[in-house]
Amino acid sequence: MNLIDHLQATANDAYENEITFFDGAVTTVTNLVALHQRARAVAGGMQARGIGPGDVVAVQMPNRFETAVAYQAVLLTGATLLPVVHIYGPREVDFVLRESGARMLVMADSWRSIDYTARVPALSRPGLEIVIVGAPATGTTDWASLSGPGYRAPQTPASYVAVLSYTSGTTSAPKGAQHTAAGILAEVTSQAGMVGYAADTVQLASFPFGHVAGLLSILRPMLLGTPTVVLDGWDPAVAIDRISRYGVTSTSGTPLHLATLLDALEAGAPLTTMREYLVGAATVPAALIARADALGIRAFRCYGSTEHPTISSGTPHDALAKRQFTDGRPTPGTTIRVVGPDGLDVATGVDGEVICRGPETFIGYRDPSLDEDTWLIDPAGERWLRTGDIGNLDADGYLTITDRAKDVIIRAGETISSREVEDVLLTCPGVADAAVIAVPDEYYGEKVGAVIVPTPGSSPTLESVRLHFASSGLAKQKTPEYVELRSELPRTPIGKVRKADLRDELRERLLAAAQ
């Protein structure tokens, strides 16, 4: 069964199962068949505008009912869905639109302090139709008019690119990872097989839909029929209320999200239905898993990337030590190897580079020139994804990630390119040289740290850096949250900044100061 048929079948089989969206003061309750019918109408409107297989449709929206409709509508047309994180600034959005060649952009009129309509003139170009959900803007299409009768299901092969997901990675420009329809189905069903949804399962989804984890959190109810409660952003008080009101049994998130729930539970919050928590996207303290276990929530870790969303995962049935200290076993159909510099497997328990392959592995980047260092070809000619991460496999087949070779910052589950931040930082007044690295943070796991060499007579401050970034067009979460001034940066003999040394030094000093 292909992706489009699967969406139709799930709507028919689990039509009464509800998805509840909380968007600020607005609550929208729908069931799968109503969502599917609305998506078919929007898909028909897209087809009337010439959208179909081979086209790319970008959607930049917060976690709303209309976002879910737009996502499913794009998939129903056989076009490629390009989710864009809703807090991305115009610089990031302009880049992904240009590289992807998107023919349509669907975005909200506003979200909190962001006025998306003000970006329309800068984003407009020939061949791109901009659709506004909410108050329309000059030169755009009104969302209300984007529907029509006569939807026709296209014939699409399992190998067509259904999703194009951008990630910052290690370079200054985002990288567009291409996922086939078969790969998306494999990802959703494999994770369900690891966790094992029960008849009374109700999931809470709070990751931004534009992030690969958020995309999957809304595709799961569409493809599996799981009753779901959706939050537009993380607010512990709201999450606690919705968990108790709707009988939420499972959710996923970063260590920050789990820690705030445990704080509330210890304070007497009514979270008796919550029993499972998949935690990842950042460094997970073993003590946090043990704390959750003591409070009746079986938390477990997972590991993945935009290129292969879930490479390994624990389960709520694993022993506590496995859930604390490992990132679980390979997901069904996925094979993981740990190799040395020669590309040969290392011994059990020995660190090496993690490589993998499986049905949900992406097929390559939108820009094929970025693929060169992505794959390891074994002697049999088989292609393996080089994750760039360091880890080991134990005797039971459980993976543990011990380090990251990639020069990125993982802040509350969001991957931030240090190079991208450096490009903006080096244009800041008073900055002669700079290195951007991850520094530890109690709640976010990591945050953006900047080590700056000032120009003579200057003393950039955290506040001056923040003001500069606010006017740069870069997303707010990429703004440095720690600034340190130095007379020089440590470098190798050939002039490269020794970022590993900086990270280790700052991590040790900041963690010691926090104790």
C-alpha cells in the first residue's frame, strides 16, 4: 500500500479517533476522517493550480489544525512536502525556497510576535505562489480559497521524494534531506513496532511540526490512527492540564520537557495516566531517567537524525540500566555498524564512527554536491550513512553515542550550525575573530556559546551581540547565550581553531561553577 492509500485507509479505519489542537486560546477538535476530507479539498485546490508530482510545496506554520491539513494535502497531491520550522527567519526561509525550487509556500499570517506577511515582498519571486492562512496580504492567495472539488489521487511510485527536510548540520547553509514515500512509511511503522502502542494509547505532540520530530508526531496519527493531543509550543502548565484532561499516556521530548513534567509530578500534579516517555534530541542525564522511573514513568532514549530519523530506540520494557545508559537497539529493518578509520568493524564495546542503513534512510541531499562525504561504500558496494557520530555497540546490540564528530549545537532538540552563527557573529561590531561552540545548559542540554576576540579598543557584550543577531534575520534560538572574550583563539599548526579544546575547557569550568 502506498503513502496516499495509507492515509485514506487510516482515515476510514480509525475515523473516530480524535486529534485535538491547542493553539493559544483556540482549541480545534477533529477526527481523522474530517481531517482527511478537508485535506482532500485543499489537495484538489492545489491540483487546480498545477501542483502535483515533481513539485515542492513549503509549509511554514506553527502546530495548528491548518498545518496538519496542509501537510496531508501536499502528500495527497503526490508533490514533495517541505516543512519549515515556524521560527525560522527570512534568511533561512529564502534559502530553502530557492534551493528546493518550491512552487508554493503556505504560511501563517502571524504567530506571537512574528508577522509573516511582512516577509512576503522579500520572498516573492516568479513561479512561487504564496498562500496565507489568516488575514491575507497583497500578492498572496487566501487559504480559504485554496480548496476545490475533483481531487484525483495521482499514481506515485514508492520511490518518489515525499518529504524534503532541511537541517543545519555542520555547514553554514541548511542541507535538504530527501525522503521517499516508502521511507516515511517505514519510519512511522518501525517506531510504532519498537514502542508498541496499546488500545488506550493517547500521545501528546509538542515538537514544532517543521522539525523532523514534529513532522513525524503529526504523521503518526494520520498513518496509525493514534489519538493525539497537539500543543503549540511547550508550556509545562498547559501540558500538565492536557495530560490529565485527555488521559495522555505517552509523549516524547527533550530532557528539558521531561524535567519540567517531573518537577510538576513531584509537586503533586495529576499525571497518573502518563506512563511512557521517549527522550532524546540532546544529551540525556542518566539521573533523569532514574528519576522518571521512580515516579512511575518509564523513560527511554532514542537516537536519530534528519537523514535517518530514528536509527535506534529503547523501549519502555527495557531494563532501567539500558534505558539510562544506552540509546536503544536498531529500529526494525535498520542495521548499525561501528567502524574504525579503515572502515572495518571495531570490537564490541569499542568506540568508532556509527554508520547505518535501513528503509527510512534518506536517499541524498537536494544539493547532490553535499553527498560526497555522506556515504561509506563497503567492499560489496553497499552504501552506508556516515552519521559523523561516535559510539559503541554492547554485547546485547544496544547502541551508546559517546561523542559527536559534527560541529553542531543541539539546543532543546534543535540542531544549530556553529558556522552559520559564526558567519553572523563575525559581522558584529567589535568582533575581530570568534568561535561558536556548544556550552552546557541545565534545561536545554546545550546552548550557543561564543568565544570572541575583540577588535582593539572594543568589548562586545552579550547584550550587544543579542541586539546584532536580532537584526540579522536569523532565528532567535541561534543567538549566542554565553559570551567570553579572549585575546586569541587556540589553533592547530595549520590555523584551524581547536574547538574540541574550547568545548572541553568551557564545559568543565561551567559545570564546576554550577555545582
